Amino acid sequence: MLDELLEQKVVIDLVSPYVCLGRLVRYDEHFLELKNADLHDLRDTETTRELYVADSVATGIKRNRKRVFVRRSEVVAISKLEDVVDE
């Protein structure tokens, strides 16, 4: 299932108040590896998760990490960034 997301820009919703956007380059049983990623702490802004992601679709990923590993046990959902709808 995750193979179809490799080398794609993805959005990862986490259990914590973080959201991660970037290009999925690799994964194993414990971690997802993203490059050119935005690991965003939603406590740092007044916007909602949905608005932050929609803004990133419209304006591009605001990269703050060249490379980041996300623990799979913390993931609620993952999807292609292009699959995000703003309706």
C-alpha cells in the first residue's frame, strides 16, 4: 500500500498536534522517511490542521527539514498531497 506513495509528496496526520508534509522516500516497519519536509507543530499557529494543509497545497510545502523520520506508530493517516480537497 505504501509503495504507491513512494517518491510522492504526502501529508501525514499524527496522533500528536503535529502534521508532516514532504516527499516519502523510504519506509520500514517502524519509520517513514521524508525529504524536503515540513514538520509543523500546530500549537505554534492559530490555524487548524485542515487549513494549514490546504494552504500548503495552494502555496507549496514550507520546508524546514532536509530529512525527517516519522514513527509509524504515531501516524493516524497518510495521503498524497494532491489528494487533499478543499471544499
